[in-house]
Amino acid sequence: MRKRVAVYGVAFVITLIAVLVSCPPAFSQTITMRIAHTTAPSHPYTTMAQKLADLVKSKSGGSMVITIHPASQLGGERDLMEGLQLGTVDMMSCSLGVAASFVPELNVMNLPFLFRDAKHYTEVANGPIGKKLLKAVEPKRLVGLGLYAPVFRVPMNGVRPIASPADFKGLRMRLMEVPLHMDTYKALGASPVPLPFGELYTALQLKTVDGNENALATLYSERFYEVQKYVSVLPVFSNGAILLMSQATWNKLSPAQREIVVSSVPEALAVGDRDYLAMDDKGLTVMKGAGLGINTPTDLTAFREAVKPIYAKYMEKMPDWVKEAFQQIQK
Ligand code: EAX
């Protein structure tokens, strides 16, 4: 009798295991999401993405997997933005410049010489204005997860150091495909050339363009300094970035899975911010060591004067809440 009970017991356990293996409960189904960006695997966009992937994986018991696609593997920033809207890309870190071509309200963060320093940017990005901007992406089939990357985009070129607006004259500068950015560089006297990021190293090397502008971290991690001569630490634009998810992806996630992503974002973005600031410093040191001419203009008055019309042009048509945000940021 006892033996028979034991045999039944064993049979029951085997059947139970077989049932569990053949139809796993919903929570153990694996979801894989692709996060993409244009910069190098060593860049803070990648370390941020790695932190996010690690957190999401551990909180979901391994059932949510994020694969990372750096270096324009899945396309340039405009392609990736379109991919998010179509649902062919799940997540991306995008420059606020390109993101604003899809969500114009974001341009309030792109105005030249707007932020005093990293702290000023971060306060705005993490405060009520940042929250409203993240909401503003929703009508465009996007989900705004966070703002980060609190450094500046500075000009680099192969011709001369930039000490005054006159030094920009005639320089063919690669700009992102961002009208506000191109108008600003025109106002400074340069000749902007829009190019996707993935083509930039070669364009600099072949002298198709004379220069570009980017975060020091990016100028360094993309090794542009190998084919350029001068870096001017002139904080023309914020280098701010937005972490976005496709609304199509968001809609596929359960409330618990959304919570896992959302609760992981602040820690991941903090890693991105930390690494950006550190890599900006390191980049400057390495580029100095590599023999680049580095100058830091101290009086920005003439630069600010030259770009004044940009503020009016880009804020004029904005909704009132953006105009108010613009006033508040300048306080
Ligand atoms: O957002 O294109 C660029 O210059 C950007 O810095 C880059 O794609 C990161």
C-alpha cells in the first residue's frame, strides 16, 4: 500500500513538472526589447543602456531582456525615431536636437547658450518642465522615459581655434539634421552641412567638412580628434538626450512590466549622467595629450548677441506652457 502511494506520488510530481514545462505561466514568457543609439560602445549612451538592461533583467527574474545596438547599427537618429514610431525599434537614446524635429516643444532645451552648467540642465530636466516635456512626446506615438546627458556640445575643427564669432566665418561645420542647430551656426557665421552621425568620421577625414560640434565625451569616444586640430570649449548647445520607448512596445507590456522599466530608469540615467561628466573630463585630457589646440572663450557676449534671433524664431510659435518654461529656465 505504502509503495503504491509512493509510486503515485512520484508519478504526480512528474506529471506536474511536465505540465509546467510545456505551458509556462504568463510571467515567465521572455520579452526581448532592442535599445539603439548612434554612438560608440564605450559611450555613456551604452553604459546607461547596459545598466537599464541589467536592472530590468534582474527585477523581472530574467524574463525581460534588453539587447543593446550602438554605433548606428540600426540606423541614424532620424531612422531610429521613425523606427520607434513604427514599432520596429523598442527604445533609444536620442539627442534632444533630433528628437525636437519630431516633437518641436523639446526645442526649448536646444536654444543656444541657455543653460549655465550641468546642474542647471539637470534641475530643469528632472523638474516640472522636464516632466511636461516627457508628456509632450506622447501624441507622436512615443513614451518619454527620461532626460539626461547634462553636458554641452562644443565646436571642433581642423582650421583654427574659435575665440570670437568671426572665427566661424566660412567653416563648413557638420551639424545634426536639426534646423535650430543649423540656423544657430549660420547666425554665428559658419556654413552648416547636415550629415548623419555615422558618416561623420569619414567626412572629417576626407575634409568634406571642416569641423563638427559635439560633447567632449563624444569627440573623444568617436576618435574625431585623430583627424581634427582644434577644440573650442564654447557651450553653444546643451547635449541633452531623451530616453524614449515606442508606444507600440509600451502597449505590449503588462502593468507590472511597465513598472519594472519605469522604476529602473532613474538609476540607469544616473549612470549615464555620471559617465558623461567623467568622459567629458577624460576626453579633454586625452585630446590635450594628443596635441590638439584647446581654447576656452571666456566672454560669450558676442556669441550670445549673434544668436539672439534664434530665440524669437523658435519660441514664437510655441504653446504658452513652453514659452513659460523658456522664461523660467532663463531665471
Ligand atoms: O545623440 O549626431 C550627433 O552628433 C549626436 O551627438 C549623436 O548622434 C548622439
